[in-house]
Amino acid sequence: MDFNLRLLIDSDVPALQAVYEAAEAVFVHYSGRPAGPDQAATDFVQALTEPERYQFGIFVEGELIGMLDCKLEPDVERQAHIGLLLLTPPYDDPAIGGLALRILTRWLAERFGVDRLETSVPAHAPEEIAFWQQEGFDFTGRQYRRELGEFAPRFLVMGKNVS
């Protein structure tokens, strides 16, 4: 299987929108509604305007099957935050997500010297919490609420030292 990550470019936006639409359940889970018809373009442009934020496409056999978003923490040296890790069915398997995360982790460590990763996981998502724990992330004790459409879910911050 040809599996790789690469930075998304503007010509990937239509395929990214198709990923968003194929992973409708994820958007409904987070915001109560599917991604809008221009959500991928909006997210892509927003990522480009944020310093040191990167959106990677996850590809199998040249087909975009997911995306992984990360950002270097501006106030914490050598730390990055993993945002959305999204895979389309039938690729929405923890083994594939873990592989993508490990590739991204190695890139962050080699390119930027990142030695700490953090992510935020909805408190109401035991499967997601279990995935991040399986990947070596622990609870930091920090949490916050974020308004997402009609919802304001509580997010738990999890972290992992990269060695």
C-alpha cells in the first residue's frame, strides 16, 4: 500500500471537500451538522493565514483519504498542537490514524525540534480518548469549552513528550 502525507495545496481543496463530505458523521458529532459546501476552502485559507500552521493530506495510492492539521505553539518553544485528524470510511481505522500521526510527529521533530505534542479531545468521545491514549498521550489536567455551532462541548487537553 502506497501511504504518505504531504502538505495540502490549493488544487487539493476539491478532494478535501469530498473527504469532509465522506466523513459527515465527524462534523455532525462536533457541530451538530455536516460540513458546509465551502468548508474545505474556508479551512484551507484560514490555515494559510495562521503562522506555523500546517494541513497535511493523508494519501493512499494517490487518493486523498484524510487530513491532519497541526500548529506550532507560539508561546511554548518546541511544542506543537495536533488539531483535526480526519479519515474517511473505510480508512477511519485507528491503525491508519496512528501511522499518520507517527509520520507527522517525526516531521515535526526533525524539521522544528518539537519535543512535545498536545491535542484537544472532546470529553464526550471515549473512542477518541482511547485512540490518543493508545498513541501515548496522557491527560494534562487542562480543559476548556469551545462553541461549535449550537454546541459548546468540553475539550480535554492531552499531551505526549516526543523522544
